Amino acid sequence: MDLLLATRNPNKTREFHELLGQAFDVIDLSSFLEIAIPEETGRTFEENATLKAIAASKKLPNLVIADDSGLEVDALGGAPGIFSARYAGENANSKENISKLLHELRAQNIATEKRSARFRCVIALAQDGKVLGVFEGLVEGKIVEPPRGSGGFGYDPIFEPKGFDQTFAEMTPESKNKISHRGQAIATLRDALREID
Ligand code: ITT
């Protein structure tokens, strides 16, 4: 099955390839540079995923999926949440975002045992400007300091999932995918795609 992933984040595309496997041919917007990703003006992951999926599906006939995801830190009232990609500024990189997050936790004197957090992923499926479904996954864990590991992307070096002693960045891609927010959202997406096929 052909799927267009409405993203310009190559790390997301890689994980979709790993998770969906051979049965799906996933291409992303790097093949369609003329198609703009809309500004993420929504107030929730669902609104933003939907916005991105609908916009791309109005431009191309493909079945489109879009992923909106991020990290919610309880002691920071759920921040960075939907602002995860741009927490330290519009063009911030992962290192800067991580630095800001750890700085905030230190500034607010948040003890190690109070650093609970979760990754959330919402995937919207759309075609011809209409949403066909929304799929969500989340994984609970905690923020660790200093960052550990060199795999994955984004906030992976500071996120240790519950029940494990490695951060996502220390795990193999297979181990991360098995338990990740994206892995869980894709599992439910896959069930829905079976019905469409
Ligand atoms: P697109 O909108 O083009 O898909 P983006 O990176 O801007 O790409 P989001 O707005 O959904 O996507 O932001 C997600 C951010 O949340 C991402 O840039 C990371 O900082 C973080 N994030 C999401 N999933 C993650 C994961 O599995 N591991 C680490 N960080 C993750």
C-alpha cells in the first residue's frame, strides 16, 4: 500500500519505515518540495496532525498520514507538549531543546523522582481533504540528567521509559519501536489500514 507521510522530519520517516515494514511504501514530503506544511496553529496534537494531513491530501491524491508528537513533562504542566519541536525557539535543534528543558527543571528545583513525563504521538489519516481516522499512542517514563545515548532523535537522550534502565537514545531502534508512542499509534493505524485495503 502507498502512503504519503506529511512530514519534513527524516527521523519520523525512518521510524515509519521501520515500523510499517515492507507491506507499505512510505514516501514523505522531501519528494514534494513544492507542498508546504501548514503552520501548526492547533491547540492539541490531534488538531495539528489533522491540519497537516488534510493540507497534503488536498494537494495530492495519495492516502496521507501525518504525525504530531511531543514530550509532556508533568512538573512543567505538560510542557513542551505541542511545542516540543520549537521549545527553545523557532529553529532550535534537539540539543538546545534538551538544554532548555533541563534548565527549567533545575530552575524550578524539580527533584529527580518528580520528573515523570510521557511521549505522545497522534497520527491523522486523510484523503481528498477528509480525515479518515486519528490514532494515538503514548509511553510513560521520566526525564534523566545528564543525557545518555546517541541513537534516536529529539528528546530521546533524556527520556527513560518506565520499567527500563536505558534511555530511548541508548536502545536499539527495534527496542524503542516496540514500546514507543509512535509504535503504538502505528499499531492502531495498521489495523485501520487493513480495513481500507
Ligand atoms: P513535521 O511537523 O514536519 O512532521 P516536526 O519535527 O516539526 O516535523 P512535530 O511538530 O510533531 O514534528 O514535533 C515533534 C517533536 O517532538 C520532534 O521534533 C521532537 O523534538 C519531539 N519528538 C517526537 N517524537 C519523538 C521521539 O520519538 N523521540 C524524541 N523526540 C521526539
